Amino acid sequence: MDAKAFGQKGEAAAARYYLDRGCRLLAHNYRTRMGELDLVLMEGNTVVIVEVKSRSETSRGPAAEAVGPAKQRRIILAAQRFLQQSGLSEQPVRFDVAEVTPAAGGGLLVHCIRSAFEL
């Protein structure tokens, strides 16, 4: 499976992870000039912005390490745009990183880092 296909499967697995826990999906791959939001969900009254990082192998280190300060800034700018356009700018916001890796017996393993960074 190529990297793009694995990334798409990773995003689908992360979305399912959150939906199975009662979140409601607001947007998927929301794009602006400032950046892209992989997943935008509602958990209660909190908007949850999720950056999904899929790794087909762990030798490159934890996927969350790929979400450095510059990437965080782009996500925050895109999130601010989404919140304004959606009328949700007064809602609490949480930024998570979902690491997706192959599971030992097949399938995908999703590990979520809640509140990975802040506004």
C-alpha cells in the first residue's frame, strides 16, 4: 500500500475512533490557504481538531514528532478560520494528535494524544 492510501486509511481509522466515543464529525480535510485540518469533531460542547499522523513503520519515530511548532501554527490558523466560518468561535477548542500505526495482527492501531498543543 502506498503512503497516500495508508494515510487515507489512517484518517478513516482515526475518525472511527472518535465517532465510536460519541464525537460528531463536523469536517474532514478542511482546507484553507493557511493549512488543512484532518478532522474537526464535536465532543459535547468542545470542538476537537485532530491532526492525524499515519506511519506504516515505527522506525521513523513517533508520528506525533512530525507536528512541530510550524505545523501547529498552520493548524491553529486553519482552525481559527474554520471556527469563524462555522459560528463556533466561542466554543472551547482542543487540539489532538492521532497516531495511526499497523496493529500486530493486522488492521490499524490508533493512539490519541489529547490536548497535544494549545492556541
